[in-house]
Amino acid sequence: ALNKDINIVTVVATAADSVKLPVAVLGQDIVIINRAAANSLNVFGQTGDGINAGGANAAYAVAASVSVRCVATATSGATAWECQKTAR
């Protein structure tokens, strides 16, 4: 579970290891940096929450060496989070 505004993930032991966003608070801004050199990281919302309207409980993949910014657009539900890759 992520508990900071900026989160640096340095180890993704196997592809699709995952982290979980906090309970959505409208307007909350979370940055996730996947510093792993080789493996993609899955990001999940809380149970029932979705990311980028991808459906409740669906994973959002963050490739190795990629950062994303996630903003809570609702307090819960399928549109709880919008996540976008950021330039490095």
C-alpha cells in the first residue's frame, strides 16, 4: 500500500508485482516512480476502484523505468483515479 505523495519503487522482483493506491480523496495527487530496470509494476486502486476508467479492480501497468502521476477524480468507483505517464 502506498502511503506517501511521492513513491519510489526500486525493486520489482517479478513482472506484475503490485502496489495499491490509498483511499481516494478528491484531488489527491500521487506520484509513482518505477525505478526497476527490467520489470513492469502493476498499480491497483482500493477494492472497487478503477484507474483511467479501466474497470473496477483492474491493474494499471507501469513499465520499468517509467513514472506516473495519479490524481483522484472521485472518492470511489470505476473512475476513482486518472493516471498518466510523466516525462523523465
